Amino acid sequence: MDIATIIPKKNVFYNEPMSKHTTFRIGGPAECFVKVETKDQLKGILRYASENKVPATVIGNGSNLLVLDGGIPGITVKVAIDGYEVRPDDTVVVGSGCKLGHLAKVFAENSLSGFEELSGIPGTIGGAIVMNAGAYQKEIKDVLKCVEVMDCQGNVRVLQNDELKLGYRSSIFKENQGAHRVQGVITEAVLVLTKGNEAEIRGRMQELLQSRKDKQPLEYPSAGSTFKRGQDFITAKLIDEAGLKGYHVGDAYISEKHSGFIVNKGNATAKDVLQLVEYAKEEVYKKFNKKIDLEIEIVGEKE
Ligand SMILES: Cc1cc2nc3c(=O)[nH]c(=O)nc-3n(C[C@H](O)[C@H](O)[C@H](O)COP(=O)(O)OP(=O)(O)OC[C@H]3O[C@@H](n4cnc5c(N)ncnc54)[C@H](O)[C@@H]3O)c2cc1C
């Protein structure tokens, strides 16, 4: 079967540079890159991959990913299933490819509160649930009722919030990553919001977006915080105190503005980023005897 019978030709790309699909603007080519806009297309491509034993890698907005320079073998599936339905009981059904920033505006228009803190996270609902993304003491977990997931045969089932093991940047989806996701691909989610005041919601969103602009190096491509917070320490602070601000390998820099971010100041490669990550880990360990873990996910193959 030809992939073009499953996905419209305009959404199928061969040898597609992943630097075009990640906020880091880094990454070698995807052997085959498809953008799926409907559940039927997703079902078709997952079945195709499974029947032909081709590895399938799922991405959302690519805002938490470091794709290696050798690229991604098999099929890379960008989930772009969007659409939403605001229900009278203040729950909202959203496609997993909806972007958080766009949804936040929709919720504000509908005077629905509870999502303001998440509005500046540049990902999709699917990616946010997998990561249990969060900011300003709010996590997606706090507003999530349930998700619909599709397995590699195209069968769907609904999982409730408490079945997803949502913790600090973790979920059941992260337990089985890679080509053969046991927990499946998120297609849809139901969020629970509360009635609020539109002007107040917009005001809070503005305030938090400004705080991001002030503190984060949004002028450069990145994948957000490179490392997770430690249990008893703030990783960015240790990196800073280790004197690593502005340290770089090639065009990959530890941001001067926020040492928790590695930024791409031009043509950084994944190899540069990985070297910088290793250096930061070693220095922090040497100086503070603390191990730091990556928040960003590494995908693909080395060159
Ligand atoms: C400037 C900047 C600021 C950021 N600020 C924050 C922040 O404040 N808080 C925070 O938590 N994160 C932050 N991030 C990181 C990132 O935006 C989040 O992790 C986000 O939730 C990732 O969503 P995504 O759609 O881009 O997912 P991707 O990066 O594309 O993928 C992330 C993971 O989710 C999986 N995935 C994606 N979609 C699906 C799906 N439909 N079904 C199953 N699996 C799927 C992927 O396989 C991968 O494992 C920031 C990033 C940047 C660049």
C-alpha cells in the first residue's frame, strides 16, 4: 500500500529535515514524515507501520525534543488532529494536536478559567499530557479528565486521569517510549475548567507571558528547560553557580538569560548540544555532587 492513499500527498515528506519541525531548529532527516490531521489518517498510518514492521515515532509540536543528527528512521508521525468542543458543563473536548496557546485564547473568549498558567507552553495537548507539562504551580494533570488513545492497530480506548500516572514531567506514556508505544497515541482529551471572568483571565495570561519573556531566552530556538528540577535543588541555579552561563559548544549555548536553557544561536547540531549537556552534568557533579537529569527527550540516531 502506498502511504499517499492514507495521508494526503501534501502531508507526506521523504527525507524531511527535522530541524523544520522542532523548536530547537535542530535534527537530521526523517526518513518519512507525515502530518496526520484526522483519527482515520492516524489509524491508517499506525496500521501501515505495524503491518510493515516500520518503526513509527510520534511527535506533537517538537518543543521538547532533541532530534539527533542522523535523523529518524521509519515513519515520523506529527499529530495535528485539532478541533475542540466547549460543552455546557464547562468541560472541553480537544483534539490532541491543538496547541496550548491557541486553546488558552479560546478558553478566555469563553470565560473559562484554569488554563492561564499553561498558556505560554509552546506544545500540543498530546505532548503536554505525555510530559505532564506545567508552569506557575499548575500542571495539565490539574485540568485533565480523561484521554482517548489509539493503539498500533487503530483501536481506541479511554483512560481516566488517575490511570495515567501523571507526575513531575512523567506519565505512563513515558514508560514505553520509542517505536512501539504500548500505551498508544493520544487522539483526544477532555479538560475540566471553571467559569471565570474574561478580563481577569486575559490579564493573568498577559502577566504570565510577560514574565516568560522577561526570564526566558525566547529570542533563540530551544526546547525549553533542558534539565529537570532536582528534588532538593534548582538545576538552573547550580549551572549558574558552576560558572557555566554563556559556555558553548559550537552554536549550542547555555543561555546567559536563563542557565536552565540551552539555546541554538545559529547552526548548532545535536552533537554540540549533547557535548554541552555532558559538560554541564560533569561540572555540576564535580562542584555540588548532584546528578542532573534531562527534561528534553532525545529522538533518532547519531550520525
Ligand atoms: C520556549 C519553551 C518554553 C517551554 N516552557 C515549558 C514550561 O513552562 N513547562 C513545561 O512543562 N514545558 C515547557 N516547554 C517544553 C515543551 O513545550 C513541553 O514539554 C510540551 O508539552 C511538549 O509538547 P509538544 O507537542 O511539543 O510535544 P513533543 O515535543 O513533540 O513531544 C514530546 C513527547 O510527547 C510525545 N507525544 C506528542 N504528541 C503525542 C500524542 N498525540 N500521543 C502520544 N505521544 C505524543 C512525543 O512522542 C514525545 O515523547 C517549553 C519549551 C520551549 C521551547
